[in-house]
Amino acid sequence: MKKMILEKPGSLILKKEKDVAVDGFVIEVHYCGICGADVKSHIRGHRDLVYPRVLGHEITGMIERLPQGYTGIWQVGDRVQVFPGSYCGQCKYCLSERENLCDSMRILGFHLDGGLSEKCWLAPEDGDRMLLPIPEGMSSKLATLAEPLACCIQMQQKLIKGETDRLLIVGAGRLGILQYLLAQRTGWKDIVVADVDPGRLKNPVFQKTWNWNDPETENVTSPNKPSQVILCTPSMEAFAKAIQICEKGGSIGYFSGLLPDTMPTKVLNEIHYKELHVAGSYGCTRKGNQEALQLLAAGLVSEESMSCGTFALQKTEKAMTLLSSKELHWAVIDLKKHN
């Protein structure tokens, strides 16, 4: 089978290896989405990454083989989306449906080999925890959005929402688009999307936008300041600016590790003086992935909402380059595509 292996930062190697007859669930991978964390891992590494590693955690496919003696719900041929976390199932976090915080969490594409391979292996005990059925009629390609959408669900659940609140989403890339569409679906009436790239703000799905570099803030602070801010960027500068423009008593949520930088104490003190709530959100949960699949099946995301490129496995670096240059919102590796 073919697999794309990251041997060290900057070194992606396509290899062909023999199948290993290890007991467990074997998934024939159909599609694997590429996200910013994959690009970061390729360029400079990642906190959770262990080398060498097959990247990819936005995985869909078909069950090719079941563990020996398996008597559970799954059958060979079932189409599945893979929740990418292997967790203990017994700690206080797992028992309260917060398995993303499990101290034993191991993530496909980081601690374990992921989906940039023709086949993906799951331990016998992980199949029932990590596999989810793709709804009838949904494409396996679209289902790769379940994991990033579940991360958005996780983030929005942490905000303290009021009926008249203005929501500011900082970042108009794929996650910003998903946050926007999710916020619309869940009842937000006043949503503004900000970005440093004016081109990305021209996306027709957005109704209100703000050029983040524009010194005039009238359109985001009038008639009322945003009382809820979601940061879809690792920029410390964006975090500082969010603190400064957020309404008193508001909430700021971020679900991206910040880039190395410093923030003046004067800005941090605004959290105290304005009684701001700062909420971190890490990854997603199995339940969030289930909800995301249902939202996608109900038509939350349309083809027109984001630019997408589909690539063969050997074109993985090209896909990452186009994501980094912001020429695409969404890149997907098609494991059946040959050129």
C-alpha cells in the first residue's frame, strides 16, 4: 500500500509498503482532508507529533477488515468517518463526554499513523469508539468536514450567548467559514467576519465583513461592539485586538495554539477590567463528530461556500502549498486518484 510519511519537518516521502497482518480494524481510506495543523506539522513540527508519521486526521473510507472474533455493530463494507482520537474511556473526562481532554488521548496523524495512506489501522478496542457511519446519500468527500466542523461546535458551545449579541469571527478561511455557517444555523442574528485578506472577505456566504487592517472600526463596533469573538487564527496580535474591541462582559474563544509572541500587560489587564471570559477549546469529541455529520447531511455546507481542490496522494505537498498561499480554503486527498 502507498502512504505519505513525514520523516522530519519539510521531508514528506511517498512510500509503498506491504500490508501488515495486524489484528484490528482496517479502513480502506477514500478521502483525507488536509488542515492547517498538517501544514504546520510539515513545515515546523507540532506539539503532539511523533516522527516518522503518516499525517491526516480528517478521514473517511470503508471497513475492509474487522478484528478477529469481533461481534459488534460494524460490518465489512460499511462507509465510515473516523473520529481521530483514541482515548481510555474510563477517566473523568471520558466519562463526562470530554474525551478530547483524556490524558491518554492518542490522535491519528500525530501520535498514530493517519489517513494519508491507502489504508488506516485501528486497534480492536478503538473501532466502536472511533468509527461513525456516514449518512446515506452523503459523499465521503463531504464527510471529511465532520472533524473540523466538530471543532467549531466544541468552540461555540463554550461561548456565553445572548439574544442580541454580535459575534465577530476573526479569520475567513475554512474554519472561519464553518464557524459562520454553524453560527447562522444555531440562531446568531448579527455576525461579522474579519480577515487581513480582502479577497477572502468577498466570499458570497458572508453578509457582514471587516478588513482587519482597516483602522476604521465603525462597521464592527457600531451600533454595538462584538460581545462574542471567535479567533480562527494563531496570531497573538489578533488575540490582543480582540481583547481591546470586545464588549464588557463578553467572551473570547480560541481553538488554535498561538504563535510564539508576547502581549503587553496593559492589554491583558483589559480581561480583568472588562470582565471578559476567555475560553479555550481543544479538538473535538465523538459526540461533536456525530452532530457534525448530521448538520452536513442537512445541507449546512454548499459547494459554493469554499474553494476546494482534490489531489492524488503524491500531490500532497502541492495541496499544502496551495492552502498555505490561501489559494484554496479546503484541500482533500483522494486515495483513488492517480495523478
